[in-house]
Amino acid sequence: MAGAIAYISRDTDGVLWKKVLEAGLGPIDFRRLDALGDKADIEVALAWKPASGLLASLPNLKLIVSLGMGVDHLLSDDKLPDVPITRIMDDGLIGQMSEYALYWALRHHRDIDKYAASQRARTWKVEDFVDTIHRRIGILGLGTIGQDTAKKFAALGFPTAGWSRTAKSLPGIETFHGKDGLGRLLAESDVLVNVLPLTRDTHGLLDAKAFAALPKGAYFINMARGGHVVDDALLAALDSNHLSGAVLDVFNQEPLPADHPYWTHPKVHVTPHIAGATNPRTASPGVIENIKRLRSGRELLHRIDPKTGY
């Protein structure tokens, strides 16, 4: 008999995940976080921010599936068991992420916040328009989400560039890589969108030096992880008027503390980690395929390397 599948997340009760998994696998032994039962029965864990040591307490665990496209929430557990880890590939989530970046970039590009202020003041004022071909977009991270986002910006006519750790080539997108390439990408990004994975190498990457490398008046959108950003450095760049604004969906501490200056800063928009949410309907086919592969002894898809973090 196949082992149990545990849904380890406090965000939802997992009802929809059970429904879509049974549609692809047939009847399953599905366990929720509050009713794991005999832990020795559990073969697969669908996990989002599990408590430290919880996965290690499952003695017969054979596969960990990250319920997000990032896996830093798993790798931060110093008791993580030595079993394969895969991440979801969710076209629905990818689309949500690119929508988020496009919305905020276009809102900035077309001066919507300034016009909203004029409306409140009952002032008829036309802002100077920046031509689309002069608004340069920089994408940090050229994985699945970054590539989709870059392509959509380019399709709208924005000069678009991207940076990745290793060299990549994308039609219509200028690409940079490595340490030297990062500085070049930053220097020509009027709008910087961060979609990097959080790893040992990228933690704190966006510090005072990085923000200073951006053109004066640049706009920053972070929909990756809060750990990429040195908060004091970002606040200083905003307060000095080097940056014109920031949109932050992710934070070093979540939920964002009520006394954090981001909440009330006039140049900051805060959203509660909603840029992209995993959709069981669109994410489940890959999960179902990997469970089938696990049970038939075949190679897993979208397996991550814990050493690199992706």
C-alpha cells in the first residue's frame, strides 16, 4: 500500500490539495498538520514553512515537496532530513508574479500616485511623461518567473535586461551574469524587479552599495524574499531621494511588525506576501507526476540542490 501524503502548512486546511491529488492519483491517505497520526506512515510531505525538526520526525519520509517555488523556508531547518526535495512549477503562480511586477511598474511609469494626489488636492496638473523606450527595466533573477516577467515587459516596449548567477540568453532581453554583470545591470535599471531565489550568496545582496549603483530616481519592486534586502540601506536610499519609491511584498520578518517604518513611509507600498500564491489546480500536475515517479523509481522533476538553494 502506498504511504500517506502529509499536508504541512498552516495557511490553509489542504482540502483543495486533497481533491486535486485524488483526481490524479486515486484514493490517497491524506494527513493534515493537526492530524498526522502515525508518522511512520508518511511517505510524502507537501510543506510550507514547517516547524524546525518536524520533517526529521517522519522516519519513512521519501520526498519533500515545497508548496512554493522557493525552498529557502525548508533549507533554513538545520534538522532537515536527507531526502529529495522538489519545488512546484505553477503556471498560475508565475502569471500572478509577473502581473504584480507589471502593475506596480506601470503605476510608477504613468505617475498614477502623483495624479491621485492631485485629485485629492483638486489640482489639474499634467506630469512630465517619460517615453516607454526610455524607462529601463532590470530583472534580478532569470529563472522561470524572471524570464516570464522580462518577456512581458519587453513585449510592452520597455528596454528590458536581466541578471543571473550564470550566463543565460533570452531573445529580446539584454542579459548579464556574475559579479561584474550585476553592477552593469543595476546601473541601467530605472525600475528594478527582484525575483531572485534566497541563497547564501544572495542574502543581503541589496545593500547600500547596490542601491547606490542604481540611477538616481530608480524604483524598486521586491517580490522575491525579504532576506535579499538590507532594510536600513533601502530606507536610507529612499530618504536621500536616490530612490523614488519601493514596492515591498516580502520582508525580513513576516508578518511585518506594526512599528516598522515601511508601514508609514511615504515612498513605500506594502503588500502582505501576496504577489504570487500557489494554486493547487495549476501546481498539482507536477506534484502528481513526481509522486508517480517516486513510487515507480524514476527520476524526479524539479529537484533542487540544497547546496545552491535552487
